[in-house]
Amino acid sequence: MDDPDLRRKAETLRAVAHPARLALLRALARGARCVSDLQKILGVSQPSLSQHLQALRRERIVDFCEDGNLRCYYIARPTLISALCGLILREHKVVRRPPEEIRCEGRRRRRG
Amino acid sequence: MDDPDLRRKAETLRAVAHPARLALLRALARGARCVSDLQKILGVSQPSLSQHLQALRRERIVDFCEDGNLRCYYIARPTLISALCGLILREHKVVRRPPEEIRCEGRRRRRG
DNA sequence: TTGACATATTCATATATTCGAATATTCTGA
DNA sequence: TCAGAATATTCGAATATATGAATATGTCAA
């Protein structure tokens, strides 16, 4: 089972799954920004930021438009990213389910 | 800027961002399953599956309870994971914003 | 107690990611 | 045309991740 669709989804997630890129998206969620502004906001080196932007561009998560010398980056998949950021940046409760409550769906069961 | 909170969030995302683990979670979303059932469903080798489960356990994304010989895995953060899977497994439209529409939030602007 | 099953761990290797340094490209203003 | 700013690319080293093979552990049934 090597589902190309799942592989693409995983690649998209991977692109987001980095602290600097999460910070980047959080910043872009508040509005389009040029690279040097982003650099100041994030406090990473210019080449590093450029590489992170490239990773996000590859997955079509961000895009930019040119404004003279500047490139204003914006989020190219707002529905996905705003939901994703909203989700991940929140805390989520961890449940612990007792054995009695678990119905293992498979054919194998011992007791029960 | 090295935000430990963002780092943890990124680690959680990374744990999910793998095709086999996405398939795993999709399967578990339909109900708890023991390892050998998961193995049949996913078609990966037993050690490989075990390692993927370990990765998800480390992030408290899944947990298990023992049923004799079997370990029934279940999703330990249902709100996070169901939303995340729901999101990522859907297609999301890509927008392309024209320059006129972009207001770069920073202090730098050339024309406009 | 033994054998078979279910699952986990370890190890080695292959591969991918990250980060910094150096360099290249493109645009703008003088 | 030139200098400088903004951004991108390339490269190499360090590190992390993935994968398969071999092995270990724990449990059940006989």
C-alpha cells in the first residue's frame, strides 16, 4: 500500500511541520509580508528564511507577488492553513480509554 | 526566536506527517485496532508498523490498552486528530492574489 | 514447560533535512 | 553604468529520519 495521495498529503504536512515555518505562517496569517519584514519578525538568517519560504512555495502553501524590489508573501491556501494553525496552536486534551471501553474492531478478540 | 512551544507543535505535526502514519490514523479513526489487524490493513512489515506506532506514542497521539496478548491502539487526542485528518485528507483550493489586492503590512512600500 | 503468536527493540545503512557560509540574481536609484 | 538593497541558490557538514534484518520479550495454549 503506497498511496500517492497520502504521500502528497504527508509532504504538505511536513512542509508545515517545522517551528520556523509555523512561526512564519502565524505571521502571514495576519497579513501579507515582504521577506525582510518576515526576517525581522522571525529573527532567522536571510538564507534560512528564504529556504523555508521555498519549502512552503513548493507545496503551494504560500505564494508571493512582486512589488518592485520586494516580494510580498501571502498564504495561498487560506482555508487549509488557517484551520491547521488554529488547530495546532491550541492545546488538545489527551484521553485515556480503559480496556472495558475499547472495542477492538478486528476479528481477533480474546475475552469479551 | 526559538520558541519551545512552537517546537513541540512542530514535533507533533511531524509525527503525523508520514504517509504510513496518516494511513494508520485514518484506520484508527474508525475504531480501535490491534497491531496485527493494523498490519493487515496497512500492508507494512511488523517492525516498521511498530516503529510508526512508537513515533505516534511518543507524541501521545495514540495510546493502547492490553487485551491479553494483543495491544489495542486507539487515538489519544481525538479532537486534534479527527480535525487534522478531516482537514488534510480533503482538497483545498489554492488562491492567487493579484498585486493590487495585496497590502503588505510592513513599513516598507514602494508604489501604492 | 514448551511452542507459537503478538509485539517491541536494536542495529546498520540509506536517505532526507537543516543550517551556515558563500555566492548569484534582480531591481532600484543615483 | 554602478552601488546597494532584497532575495534566491548552491554547497557542505551535521543531524535526523526511514527501512530492513535480526533479535528480544511477553503471553497464551497445550
